[in-house]
Amino acid sequence: MKYWKSGKQLQNGKYIIQDLLGIGGFGITYRALEQSSNQLVAIKTLNYRVQRKPNFDKYQENFLNEALCLAKCSHPNVVEVHRLFKENKLWCMVMEYIDGDDLGIYREEQGGVI
């Protein structure tokens, strides 16, 4: 899997990818529509570069552990994790979607200071 395109259905149509939100060193995050609630969510998984690594299973394990830890957090400044699922052997984390600017862009606009 390289990147999911707009319209891609996950979990038998439960989620429909809307667009790409961002790519980091390890992860890739999409905006998706949860069909049952008609709500936007963010779905994060490991990016294509990491998926090609020989120790991909270790990255998957680390991703899952991070997601499980994050799911236990309850704080207004920490995104809420709704659920985890596996799509074609790839762990995915469904999180609340918070509309707004990218933190990196905001930081640049503030002259490098937050």
C-alpha cells in the first residue's frame, strides 16, 4: 500500500478516506468520514517508507503500543483515540478529527515561537 486515495473504503465501508492530512517520519494521517455517524475522523497508520522496512513487524508493534497508551489518555490537549483496527495487515488508529491549521504552519506564522 502506498497511499490511500480519496474515496478508499476501509473496514467494509465503515470509513471513507476524504484526503491526506500529513506524512511524518513514520506515520501518515488521513481525514475520513465515519459512515454510521457521518462524522469526520482522523485515521493514522504507518507510512509507505516504514512499510517496506525489513523490521516492519517491530514498527507495527511499536505503533500499536503507542496507540494503546494514547487511548488511555484523557486530557483536553490530547487527541482522543476512538478505536484501532487492522486493514490488510496494517494497524490503523481512528482519532477525533480537529479542524484547524497544522502546528508546524502555525509555529512558522508565529515566528518560530508557540
